[in-house]
Amino acid sequence: MATFKTKINLWVRSEIFAYGALPVPPHPRLSVHNIKKIIPYAKSKGKSGFPRLGYSVWKNIACNKLQLPMDLAWMYFVTFDMLVVTMPEERLERDEMFAKCTSQQELELCKSKMSVPLLRFVLFLYLQHFHKISLRSSLASGNVEWPVTSQPPELDTRSSSARGKSLDEHSHMTFVLNNLKEILDLLAQPDVSSDTKETCLSVDAVEALGFIIAGSVDSNRTEKTLHEIAMMQQVYQKSGYSKVNVATSRSPRGWKLVVRLQALHPPHAAS
């Protein structure tokens, strides 16, 4: 497996694709161009839009700006919420709150109290293009056949399951690598503190990338977030990433940390 000289392994979090990328084509208005416009618009709404995107702001964006059906807007929002809310107590409290609603007005009031991390949600919306792009790539390459096993299914159930999981992880990794520039451009913003106004990734953006990318520095015994790895001295000295400077420059040197994602592999594949 390809690694950094500092023994750093990175991989795509396949569970995000498995549970977050809905197996239906994204709405036509949910284009990459429109998704990118969500960030500045949400930020213009103050605390109700950034760093956490309130449902009321999202509903306005989705239904009034993007012309999405209200039920689809809610489905995107609540699906993402289920991915990021991992504490059972918080989930139970949320469920009880909705269970007590006796009218549509009360239901909408409960929804208005919800919020999600904006930048991660934007990545989630982008991942809705996974099945669409993957299918288009497969058709273009002509690689549309199912993998063939050398043994009957009933004799090879365990290995087939592992092989299927490996194929899924490979497709997730390929999607990220093939669309890495677009993913980074989605989160990149002009550096207002620089005279050159060059584009950069903020600390918030690097932390958001941890939604789809994880890593390890101890042969995958423990998992670290991308931001934790970026803050390691041996990494930020080469990448240009700095929490003090609040950004990594969108220059060849500044992108080095993220460009190194070419070393992406599933965690179990590490040696």
C-alpha cells in the first residue's frame, strides 16, 4: 500500500457512500454549480447558516432557489442528519420530539430547530452524484459486466462477500480520486486576508473533508481525522497547512497534503 514517508495512511470512509449516497439520480437542479453557491448564501444568513445550516435556511435554498420538492429537501436533510448524529441519547431525544407533534405546524416547528454542519452537508449533496457519475464512467469505458467468480456462489459466500465489499470500496475511492479537484473547489474560498486573493481551504473545510476521508498513523490500529493528520508537524511543514493561518493555500505546495490522497486505500488493505 502506498503511504507517506511518515507512515500515514488515508482512506475513503465507505460507510458514508453506503448509507449517504442515495441510489437514485440527483435532482437536475442539484448541480455542482448550484451546490457550490449554497456556501456563500448560507454564510450570508449569519449564525442560522454557518457553521451550522438551519433547516429553515436549507428549506428556503432547496425549495425557493433550487426548486426542489419539499419532501426531497427534507429527505436530503434528515438522511444527512442521521449520518452525523451518532449519540443514541441525542437521537432518542429527537425522535421523542417528533413523536409528540400533533399537527403539521408543530412538525415544521420541530424541523426548524434542527441544524447540520454546512460544509459537510455540501459534501453530502455532492456525493448524491456518485451513482450517476459512476454509471456514466462505466458505460463510457464499456466496463459494465458483473465480476465473475471461479467457484459456485454457495461454495464461495464468504469470499464473494469480501470481494463485493472490496469492489464497493474501490468504486468509492475511484469516485473521490477522479473528482478530487471538483470536491476541493467546492469547499475552497478566496483568502480575504491575502492581497492576491488566492483560493484556499479553510480549517473548517479541511475538517469537513474528514466526513469522507479518514486516516491513521499507526498502521491503522487507531483512526484519526484528516484535520488531526494535517496538524501533525511532519505533515503541515510540507503541505503549508496551518491552523494559525486558517488555511492551506491553493498552490502546488499548499495542495500537497490533499493531492497525496492519490495514496488512498481502504484501511483493511494496509500492510
